[in-house]
Amino acid sequence: MASPPLLVIDVAGERLALTPEMREEALRLARLAFPPPPPTEGTDTIVDAEGAAAATGVPVSWFLEQARRGAIPHLRFGKYVRFRLAELVAAVERRPSGNVDLE
């Protein structure tokens, strides 16, 4: 009977040979020791004014007006205006009062 294939890796100048089971256990332990950062779902999403309004509850017209004034971060693709949700939140958090005037 053939032995299972070994995974050979170099670690600090030494070679380690791992069976598939050993590899899976090493990966499991590494995930426990170094968990991935929590997801930031939707925070780097690029949206139009309608998407920004849906995410924040602020009127579409406010986003378009503030972008026109240059008061909030936005992207311009010709006539199209888009927003990064993370940048909008960061802009509000940077303000001393923690908000943006909703004029």
C-alpha cells in the first residue's frame, strides 16, 4: 500500500514533512491563533446617491448637493457621481461635532 503524499515545506531553514491530516491540523491551529479580521461588509462599496441614501437614511438630494459643493468625498465618472461608503462614514467621524449639516 502506498503511503499518503507528504507536503514538504521549509521553515527557518529546516524541512518539515506533513501528511494531509497533519497539514489540516496545522491550518486549524493557525486559524485559532491568528483569526482573520472581522469582515467589513459593505464599507468599501461604491454606490450611487440612491445607494448612499438607502445605507444611511439621508435623502438622495442631500448627497448630490453636498457632492456638488465638494463638502463630502465622492467620485466623478463624467456626469455620474458615486460614493465610497467607508469614506462617507470617515468624513462624518472626522468632524468635531460628529455630523454633517443636513441643509
